[in-house]
Amino acid sequence: MNPVYIVDAVRTPIGRYNGGLASVRPDDLAAHAIRELLSRIPQLDPARIEDVYLGNANGAGEENRNVARMAALLAGLPTSVPGATVNRLCASGLEAVIQAARAIAVGDASVAIAGGVESMTRAPYVLPKNDRPFPAAHAELYSTTLGWRMVNPAMNPQWTIPLGESAELIAEKHKIGREQQDEFALHSHQKAAAALEQGLFDSELVPVPVPQRNGDPQLFAADECVRPNASLAAMARLKPSFRTEQGTVTAGNASPLNDGAAALLLADEEGVKAIGREPLARVCATGVSAIDPDYFGLAPVEAVDRALAKAARTFADLDVLELNEAFAAQVLGCLAEWPEFDPAILNPQGGAIALGHPLGASGARLTGTVAHQLARRGSGTGVATLCIGVGQGIALVLER
């Protein structure tokens, strides 16, 4: 198997729902990330790129028709560069990275782009077709922003509960109270704010010019959901979002709805030599797992364990672990099942509760963040992992 390297990784700032990126189409957002990635590597002939893999969880709106191919064309890549869009819901961006790495590892490619994109703001409403043309009757209109839609009636209802209700089940299982969740969320905001202040994201952030109706484009340059002045008192005032009686999951201790894109350049040894640049990190191992869908947030536990076993590593070997913060209860539930893990290395620059969770982009964002952290250290081992709706988990081990 060929060694696989992450040469560089970029991401857009993450916009809040109906926020600074609301007017930007997802295909344009993905194209911007690809263009900015390649602008940092001018010595690379774009014709050497053998495939583009992008993750996208929605696929129902402006990112339809294979957004990877559309973004590659919009980014100005040669028409000879193909593209494939992959969907593993919240982990679609990481799945794209893994598929690109796998293609390089088996010799199907030497240089590839991977990443992901989501505009939850611009996710459309969808209307199913009637079972028969007449009479027209009534049909339910579904929002594709997040969660279940057009559920198969044969599906076990226990598996199709809202994601937040699943987080409540995890909180019950591991006896994780409201205050503990709020404290975790507060620390996420504090770490993210400190990382932004210290410029720790500068190596990966690529601002987005947002067209304005009157005048020149306005540069969207900073993550929009981080709250430097967050407090436990403010979080305590928020009402539970899913259970009116004794609920613990709120808008404050869950990830928000977001827009964003990320892109990474991957290459084998020959590709790295041709580019003439030291890579950020090497892809070491991957793991994927599945559990009962109603406890979806705990699936990273087995995925990380499998990936570390393949890499012949343990938690003691890790310098950083980036676990996507879909919900504070979900992260704390995973930690409860990893008694040997040191939480001091968890999400040192904050996580999705503060930074945001643009579904299809998050896995690629996490991978890039781990790679840049390892590059700053000059050595080390890191993991990127996410839980996935409908009960899956995925993990990637990187080394420097």
C-alpha cells in the first residue's frame, strides 16, 4: 500500500444559520475552498489532480447534481479532472478524505482533493410526489435543513427519534446532567475564542468574498458562532429543546446550524516530491462502526478503538483527538466509555458547539485541524472522529 500524505488543508470560516454566508451557494462555497487550496500550492499543475471527493449530507438543493464535479468546474480545474460526491451524513467530509486516501493507497491516484460542503441555510423544502395523479390531495412539505424526512413506515420508530432526543437518552444512560453539559459547552467556546485570539486557525482559514447587492463583495473572515463572553448563567437560562419536562439538551449545549466548506490536498510520495513541499501529516489508519441508531452519538467509541488498533496505537500515544461536538451529552457519553482517555487533549481549540457544524464539511474540517496541529508540533499522532445520524461512527488516525 502506498503511503498517503495530507499536503495542505483549508476551510472557510463557518457561518451561522442565515448569517454571513447565507447568500453564498454551496457549490460556490466548495469551489472557493478548492481555489484557495490550490492557490497556496502554485507549483502543482492542476491537471495532475486525478479526482475530487467532496462530502455533502443534504444533496437536495443547489448542491445537487454531484457538487464535487460542479465545484471542480467552478473552481477552474481542467475539465479532465473528475469528481465524486459522497454521503455519510455528518461524517461525509471525513468519508471523502478516507475515499481519496484509499484511492491513493491502492495506486488508483497519485494526487487528489478531498473535502466537504454544506449550506444548512440554503437547504430547500421538498414536497413528495402524490401516489397517483388525481385527486391531488395534500402532501407534507419537509425541510431538508436537518434530520429525518419522508421516513419509511417500516423503520423502527425507536430509530427515527430526533437527534436531540437521542442525546437525552445518552445523558440518561451515563447520568450526565444539565450543568455538566453546559460546562462542557462553555469550555468549548472559551477554547475556540482563545484559539482565534492566538491565531491558531490562521493556517487553515480562507476568507470568503460575499457578494453584496450594492457595492463590492464583503469579506467573511471569521467563525461566526464563537461566543467569547459565554457564561454558565446565560446557558442556564435556556429552555430544553427536546424535552419540556426535565430535559437537559438545549441550544447552548448542542451544535448550531451552519454553512461552510473545507478542502484538502492528498498525495502519495511521488506526488509530494512533484509538489516539492513538506506535508502536514500522514494518513495512518481508519475505523468505522455502527450501533443502535437511537444511541448514535456513542458510535465514535468503537470507531476510534478500531482505528487505533489498526494503527497499533493507544490513547497514550495521542497528542490530540478532535471529536465532533454534535451535542455535549454525546461527547461526554463517549468520554464515559473511554476511561483511559485523557480529556486534556480533546478538542484543544474548541469544537462544533462553538465553531459550528456544517454537516458535509465538518469531517474535512476536523481532519485539517488535526493535521495543522500536528504540523505545528512537528511530530505526534492525532485522531479525527465524528458520530453520525442513524447510528454510525468514523475515525481517522494521522501522524506527523
